[in-house]
Amino acid sequence: QVQLVESGGGPVQVGGSLRLSCTTSGTIFAINRMGWYRQAPGQQRELVAIIENTWRTITADSVKGRFTISRDNTKKTIDLQMNSLKPEDTAVYYCYLHQEGVDYWGQGTQVTVSS
């Protein structure tokens, strides 16, 4: 059974940095897409960044230049380096995996940016 576990969230001040990590367990195939989504209170879940096994990335315009997604294919983990954080980045961040036509989600980790 595939499981995703996020870590690294927490409170941070405006302009600060956080690094989120997502570890996986279960059968993870070599061909997949992994990434991060976020959901703020009262908002729909939105894409933050995606990275494919080919290293192709997709990053939301709202975080371009500030957030960087990376993956370790050996460890089957992904990270999200978040710099220059803004109050509007406050949300629950979810790790995402798509493989073999199935989507998997982690439980989420809270990121709170305050001034």
C-alpha cells in the first residue's frame, strides 16, 4: 500500500524559508509524477509544483522564483524548498503521487506565514 508522509511544515515569518519533505512507502514505480499541492482555508486545493521522473517540472506562477521542487529517485522522496515566504503561502501542503493511473495523497503539513 502506497503511503506518503510530509514533514517540515510549521510557523515562519514573512520572508523566511522552509523545506518540506515527502517520504514514500509501498510500491513506487519508476515512471511517475510527484509534487505538492496546497489548500488555504476556504479555498480549493491548488497546484504548487510537479516533478516527473523525467525531471520535467511544472511550477505555479504564484511561487515561481521562490519555490523549488526536487526529487531523489533512489530514495523515492521529493522536497519543496520555499523561500521568500508570503502570508498568502499559508496553507496545508499536500504531497502528491500519480502512477499507474492512480493518485495518492499525503495527510498534509501546515505552513503558516506571519508578519
